[in-house]
Amino acid sequence: MTESARVVIVGGGLEGLATAWSLAERGETDVLVLERNTLCSGMTGKSSGIVRCHYGVPSLAAMAWHGVQVFSNADEIFGTDIGFRQTGYIVGVGDNNTGPLTANVAMHRDLGVPVETIDADAVRRLWPGIALDDFAAFAYEPLGGHGDAYMTGMAYGTRARSLGVRVRQSTEVVALLQREGGDVYGVTLADGSEIHADTVVLATGVWSPTLGATVGLDLPIRTQREPILLVDQGEPTPDVPTFSDLVNLHYVRREPNGELLVGNSDHSSPEIADPDAYSNRAADDYIETAVGKLERLLPNMPDPRLASSYAGCYDITPDYNPIIGPAPAPGLFLLVGFSGHGYKISPAVGRLAADLLLDGISSDPAVDGNDFRFSRFAEGTPLVSLNPYVGAGEMR
Ligand SMILES: Cc1cc2nc3c(=O)[nH]c(=O)nc-3n(C[C@H](O)[C@H](O)[C@H](O)COP(=O)(O)OP(=O)(O)OC[C@H]3O[C@@H](n4cnc5c(N)ncnc54)[C@H](O)[C@@H]3O)c2cc1C
């Protein structure tokens, strides 16, 4: 007899597992997660895990705020540490972007997010030695910080399993099954067997276009490679806030071992890569540029050296925002295109996906489920910031 589940989720990363967890919390436990490798072995394992509510799209700010509240109570909710470090989060902008920053902060406060604008002296008190000549204004979220995406995803998976969700690893889906009328009714595995479902959730990140194509779906998702540097300052970095520099376009946060994790925020010429064949090391010219930016921000590092580097890939959509909702083919639900900012919103992604799957509508009045519809691209109405930053619009 063919195996079946009410909901089959393809992809055991953060978003698929958050959805499995949320469905189970709502009582839907006839859920089967299919992961071709091991849980969280995809891009989730490479995430910088930065947590901030600083978005220009109100639904995303509200989703990130929900994330902060879940992460802050992770011990109680999941019974385990998810690596969340509430370091505080600062975003700094130049003269050209003070207007959007002020407008975003006002919007965040309306949503209930604890956030304030602070001056350079206040930033220097939080991070002694930081050089701030490039900046004109800062927003500070005391409850922001960073978490461990692998630990978080595993916590979602463990909780989902304890509630009855089935998880199958080393199980590759090679095609979605579609009836002549267009409905998707299951998946075909690499061994040729089929699993049938009322709904198939596609949560396969950068690998989604290949599976979408098996039912003629042209997903507007590209793979953007992003190198990450780990820098040893010469002595352990003290507890400092997580910092987004929207002038020189990079972000910096402290690793638990005292190194600095440094990532890129310049998406003006994305490096499009093959998700199955990309260099997992930062290139020399990238390192030179990134270290130059870091030294401009932290000119007094005692004896800096590059400890290591690696690279991950974002599943970018044309507006750098995710697709969460039904596909044109009935029976298929899309959970793809998180575009490099899917960690902080993942608890709310799971909640929204469960709402849409079970009720067809978002349960949070601050989160408009319609914002993330697939059809927005064909309609020519991308999801964009209300207060866009000059030169740094993506992911905000
Ligand atoms: C370098 C980097 C830094 C980031 N930093 C941040 C950050 O600071 N803050 C933030 O909020 N977000 C950040 N993100 C984004 C966030 O980590 C991702 O959006 C999120 O982890 C994506 O989760 P996912 O479940 O969509 O994808 P993935 O974790 O990639 O999961 C997809 C899963 O699907 C599986 N799969 C694929 N094809 C198949 C198949 N055919 N059959 C079965 N299984 C399949 C894969 O093996 C994989 O496990 C970052 C991402 C990267 C890469």
C-alpha cells in the first residue's frame, strides 16, 4: 500500500521544521518531513543567525518581533538551548538614510518592538573603540542579537517529533506527483516509491526550482553565494552588540569563542552560484575588501588575523522576500525564497504557514499573509520596504 500523510513537507531545514512544529502545536500531527541528507544540513547550518526587527515591511518586522519572543523563551518552549544570545542589535546609517531609519523605528514602535534611536556616544559605550565617523544615526534594539540556526532548527524538529510528526532523513524527493487536472498529490522518492499527501509543502531552499520544475512551476529563485569571515582580533571580543553597518554594507557579531563573524550586506552585484558546486572559502579579493571595511569600523583591533572562512547561499527572489503560500497547482504549498533572512522570522514563518494551511488566513493581524503570495511577481507588485534605504534596500 502507498504510504501517505495529510501533509508532506519536503526539506528538513529551518522553515520546513518550523512549519512541522507549528502544525503539530495546532493539532495537525499527520505530517511527514522528508529530508534528503540530515536535518539542518542545508543552508540553515551556515546561517549567521542574526536577530533584529529592523525591516521596512511591517509584516516582516512583526514576524521578527514574534521570533524575538520565541527565541527569548526557548528554554521553556523547546526545553533546550537554541544558542540565542541577546547581545542587543545596532544598525548604523549615513546622512542619506536618516529619514528611512527614523520612519522604520516609528513603525517598529507602533508594532510594540522595543527600539530607540541612539547617538554615537551611546554606541561607543556599548562597543568601546568602534569608529563611527561614517554614521549619522543609529537604531538600537536591546532585545536583538543572534541565535544558532542549527540548534534552533533541531529544536523545532525535536518538538515536532515529540508531538507525533514523522521525520525521514536520507530520503530524496525526485519529483512532485501531479494529476492530469493539475493537482499535486504526493512525491516520488529516489528509490521510485511514492508517498501521497493532501498537501505537499516545498521547503527545499536553494534547491527548490528543480523540484518545482517537475510540475511545470517556474520559481523565480536564484542562488546567491555569500562568504563569511571569522576574525580573531588578537584577544577575545568582549560582549558587544550585533552591528549592521549600512554605510559600508557589512555586519559584525561576536562568536561564542570571542572571534568576530563578519558578513556582507552589499547585494548590488550578487554572485550567482550552483548550489551543488560553489567554493566554500572566501576568495582573496573578497577578504581584502571585507577586512578593509572591518578595519575601518574597528581600527584598534590588537592583532587581527583571519581565523577561517566559509560560504553559504541565499535562495533569492526578485524582491528578496520569501514566498509563503499556495502554488498555482492545488495541493502544493510554497515555503521558499527566504533570501538570506529566514532565521529571525522562522518561528513566525511556521506559524503563518500553519495558519494558511489550516485556516487559509494569518492569525496575527500584524502579519498579512497575502504579502508573501507567489503571484505578486506576475502581478508586478513586489513586496518592498515602506521606507527603503538608499544603496541597502535588500532584506529590509
Ligand atoms: C551564509 C548565510 C547567512 C545567513 N544569515 C542569516 C542571518 O543572520 N539572519 C537570518 O535571519 N537569516 C540568515 N540566513 C538565512 C537563513 O539561514 C535561511 O533563510 C534559512 O536557514 C533557510 O532555511 P530553509 O529551510 O529554507 O533552507 P535549508 O536550510 O537549505 O533547508 C532545505 C533542506 O531541503 C533539503 N532538500 C533539498 N532538496 C531536497 C530533495 N529533493 N528531497 C529532500 N530534501 C531536499 C536540503 O537537504 C535542506 O536540508 C543566512 C543564510 C546564509 C546562507
